[in-house]
Amino acid sequence: VEAGNLRPDSGLRKLFETNKRAAALPCYADERSLAALIDAEFSAARISIDANAKAYLMSRLGADQALSLSEIVKLALYAGPGGRVPEDDIDEVIGDSSEIAIESFAYAVSGGETSEALRQLGRLATSGTEASSALSGLARHFLQLHSLAAALGKGASPEQAVKSLRPRPHFKREPIFITHSRKWGSERLLNALPLIQDAVKRSRLFPDLEQDFAERLVLTLHHKAA
């Protein structure tokens, strides 16, 4: 049985600690930062990576240190001793390609590219990615767009506002991200969020109809953006 970070008064933890036939074993996370993990592995293999590619790699890795380390090692093996890691290799090796497709889907929706959004949605379905996952990614995207729009409305510069986002959009997408945020504006983004959340909820309640809910949402948001 695996669990997250359990408090001492957790019922599950107490059950295992007091049961004579069970034991509770702590697993402490590696406290090294992602940057330190990358530097250590690449230095050992004499692999070079520039600052932009390193930042992109860090954005593709998650909070799970063990999983992140395995991905870094895999990338080091792909590059080979004395090699160099460009961004194209990161896209080729790291993580699930569905993540990239979900991001492309979200940007197509916020950019009003309805045909492209529906095409990406179809690709995701063909690859086995649930529409609810795409909708959840879209919700995160629009929430960040709203955060940026709200910061801009308070007088922050685009550079300051986008730097405060967590996770921060990839630097190559930052200009289009800012453009989409300004195009929608804070009020319309705020009005769009409940529509997306409702579609996420419906897709989870009725998985057989999730693709229909997602496509309907794309068309609805297209009219909202017009």
C-alpha cells in the first residue's frame, strides 16, 4: 500500500503502525532540485545543455523526484557521452506525447483556431487520451490566461506577469500566450472558466459522451471569443 505524505494522526498510518501484521515505512523525497539532478547526471556523462533547453526540460519534469531522475537518465543515454541536448531531443524522449497534444489543443482553443482544436481533440482520442484529460488541461490553461489578464489589469508589465505564473509557459509560447490573454480579457476568461469546469464534470460523469461534451465546448468557446 502506498500513500502520500501522511500526518502522525492519520488513521491509515495509525492502522499500519499499531497492527502486528503490518508496518509503516517512510519514504523520504530526494531534496535535490531538478536543476541539481540535471547538472549531476549530465556532468557525469559530459553532456552539454544550454539555459533555454534546461529550463524547458525542467518544465517537462514533475514533482516526483524518482520519476524525474529516470527521465533525465533516459535523456542522457539518448544523447550519449559527450553529446548535447537540444529541445527537439527533449520533446522526442521526455514524457508522454499526449501532454504536448493537450497543450496544442488548449492553445488552439484560446486562439480561436476551432478546426485545429477539433483536429487535436481527434488525435488525442485516437491515441487513447481521454477527452476529460484534454478538458482538464484546457481548464488549467484558461485559469493561467485569466491570472495573466488580471495582473495586466492591475498595471503589471507582461514580462512581470508571465514570470509569476506557476508553471510558467514555455518561453517560445510566451508571446502567443500574452496575445491570447489580452484578446480574451479578464472578464471573458472569467466567464469561460465555469463552462470549461462544467464540461470537465459532465465528461467524468458520462464518459461515453465525453468527446461530444469536449467538441461542444470548443464550439461554444469559439463563439465566446468572437
